[in-house]
Amino acid sequence: MKKNKIIHLIWPPLLIYLVYLLSKLVWYDSLSSLANDSVHYLVMARHYSPWTSESNAIASAWLLQDFPPFFPWLLAFSGAAHSLLYAHLLVAVMGLISLYFYYLLACQWLNDRVLAIFPLLVFSLSPGFLLGLQGILSESLYLLLVLIFLLVYTVERKRSGGQLILVILLLAAIMLTRTTGIALGLAIVAQAFFASIAQKKLQYQPALIVLASLVLYLLLMALWGPVKQSHYLGILIQYISGTNLYEAGSNSPVHFSLLTQLKYQLESWASFWLIYWKTGGFSASYFVILLLALASLSGLFLRLLKNKYDAWYVLFFVLILLVWPYPGQLFRLVFPIMPLLLIYAGYAIRKLLELKKENKKKGLLLASFYLTVLAATLPSHAFIHARLALASGKQQIPVYEIFRQSSQYVASKQLALQNQMLKDFTHVRDTVPEDEKLLYFKPAYLAVLSDRTGVTAPSPIDETNYRSLSNSSGARYIFLTRLHPRNTRLGYSGFQGIEHLDGWTKLVWCSQLADGDLASCLFRIEPAL
């Protein structure tokens, strides 16, 4: 009875605070960043939407998309595809719902309803969880589906026909949400393989479940998936083979290095819990998070020794991220496995205490460990609120990048630039006739924010390429933004090569910031004499 009271006392204030903070982070009818995949999901969702007819801009941009379709399907059929505010709210609601299933999983793995509250508190109040819900992205849906799967699918349980169908549908949905969902299928097969060796008896049902899910996945992809083939496998192969994959004018080529990848993973781990920015020193909180990493890896190792499929899943997921070439994305990509690793830490400590027969102190020590981690993460909320106040004071959208900058100047510049550029996409819609095409770095942004058809243009600007693209596509306008959607660092300018537009284009308009810096420019291509 006392345990139930503790649980009931914690849930209401936690949810009230989370709803309050998330409302500050997502309550706006706009993108949260010009540098994530939100527009690509939205293009796909508007293509699938049964509620309104597809515009020419969306139809054109749709042909360039190759993302997994389950999240766009959800946006489309829920009606959230045509309202950025509703799409943001849907993502946030799925994140909040996932916390309930996370609590149930923690109860199961830690075997204690009260102790399960502590990893719930740490994860739900972590900056990685909160900022992970800011974009119109698939992570919250993916996490929700994986948590439900981990609760439903147990190796020991005999399954009825209905349960088998549910498991197959869930696994297919997970793979249709994120390509990394294949790690879960591999984990199920790996667990069955080693169990078959240990028991000297073939475990065939798990392999059949994975096979059926793959068949369903391939069928749905063939019927309603994107027309463009996924680029992920090609990216990984090129990266590991030594190809420089960095685009948009980066002067620092990126080639595969195991040590570099491990460094990026450690940085993403620290950032998720602390919004750890490099200030030249390491705080006590940083060392607490390193201790958490050690405990989490110990728990992962212990569960691997017990041949738990969830541990195989986390291991395969980490290995996939280990070869992913874009370190700036890791903070977001680690989102789905962080809550599992957090429970693993408690699991490892619990097993250690059981070995030392410290059963009486087990609950107290585990709670103390998680509270120490919570104390390390909570100061990040002061930083989040300060950045929200910065945006609110200027009546601007709190774009994602301002939370990833320790410098107030850089954050203010990103805030001003991205807000102005978001307005400029609306200005494009008001300026360019509906039947005209524009050259732009990423046409999906024009399709979603301007309802105009775009043609992919390279950066830096090159007269020969731009003229050729204009002639072949019929595009009569060129739109340039100071920040490139795939390179939002202030050191790189989307205006590089703008001098090559002289003589064959006419400036329609440019927008400026308060300090005089250009934000965006629209040019009209003059007919050849």
C-alpha cells in the first residue's frame, strides 16, 4: 500500500512539469530546425494523406524521399501532416505515452515497482529525451513501439496465434519506422541461435517471426513505400571504404576511424544526459555520467551472458551507430537505446549487491545511485529554460540549435537566422507564382514551407551547374539561404559563389538581420538574349 502511494505521488507532478516544459519546446506551427529530417517526413505524409489533394510541389518532392514510411503514414492518417503544430503535439504525446511502458519495463527488469520510478525520473527529465521530442521525427514512435515489443515478446512464453500475429506486426512496424529496427530482428535470431546451442534443441519460432516480419515489411514497402531506394546502406559502405561523405562545402573531410567513432559515441552519451558542451574542463556531473556508462555497459554484458535478446538488440544498435558517418546526428540517433541502458545500470548494481548478499541495502543503494545521476542531469534544465527565455524574449521559435550551443552569441545568431529564414520561405510563397520552379539546396523545404516546386541545387554556387539545371528543369528562380539545411554551422555560408549569379539573374529581394547580415535572397533568372 505504501509503495502504491509513493508511485501515485510521483506521477502527477512529473507529468505536469513535462507537459509544461514540452509545451514551451513544441507549441508552434513551424519547424523546430532547418537541419533535421522533419520536412522529409512531412513531404511523405502529405503525399499519403487521404484528407487533401496532393499539390504539385509535394508530388515533385515526394520522388526524392527515401525514408521509412510508418511515421509518415501515422502523420497522414491522423491528420497531422497538414499542421506543423499538430505534428509536433503528436510526437510529444507519443513520447509521454512511452514513459508509461518504460516504467512497466523497468518494473519487470528491476523486479520492483518503487525502484522502477527512479530510472523513469532520470530518463524523462534528461535533456536528451526532452529535446528529442522537439522535431517532427520518428524517434518517439520508434521508442514506443520497441518498448511495447519488449513487454510483449518474451522468449520463455508460449504464444497463441493472436500473440504471434501481434509480435509479427509490431516487429514489422518497428522496421518500417526506422531502418535500425533491423537490429531487433537480428537480436531475436541471435538469441535463438545461442539458445539452440545451449539447449541442443532447435529454436525455430523466433526465426519464423523475424522472417514473417521481413516479408510483411518488404510487401508494404513495395506497395506503399517511397519510390526512391534507401540510401543508408550505400552511405555506410562508402564511409567504411574511406570515401569522404561530407557535403555542403565542409573543409574538413570525414573518413572512417574507429577511435573517432568511439569518441563521438561518448560525446553523444554525455550530451544526452547533460547537454555537455566542450568548455575545456570536466565537471563532477560529467564523471557521474561516465560512471553511469560503466554501469550500463556492465549491465549490458551481464544480460548478454544470460543471452537476453534485448541485450543483443542494444549491442547491434550500438554497432550500427559505430559506423554511422554523421556525428552531429548521434545525439538524436542514440535516443531509443538510452532508456534501456539506463535500466541496465540498475540491473548491474542489483546483481552486484545480490552477490555480496546486501539485499537489505539493495533498494537504498539503487535509489541513491539513480538520484545521484538525476542530480547530475537536472542543472541542464536551467540551461534549457534560459534558452527558452532567450527565444521568448524575442518572440521567436526556440529552434533546436540554440540548445546545442554554449555560446550565447552563437545561440542568438542561430535563433535570429533560422527564424528569419523560416519567415522567408513564406515570403517565397507570396512572391513566386505557383506554377514556377526554384533552384534550392533541398526542395523538400520549399514543398512544405512555401508550397512551391524545387529543384536540387549544389552548394557552393556554380554558374555552369546552375544554368544547366535551369535549362533542363525549367526553373526560373533561385532561392538562397545563409544556412544550408545540411550544414548550419555559422562558419559555412549558403551564399558562397553568389557572385556567379551576376549578369544572368535579377535580385527580387533579400532579407537582413538586425546586424545587417543577409539571411535569404531570391533571384529571378533572366531570359537569354
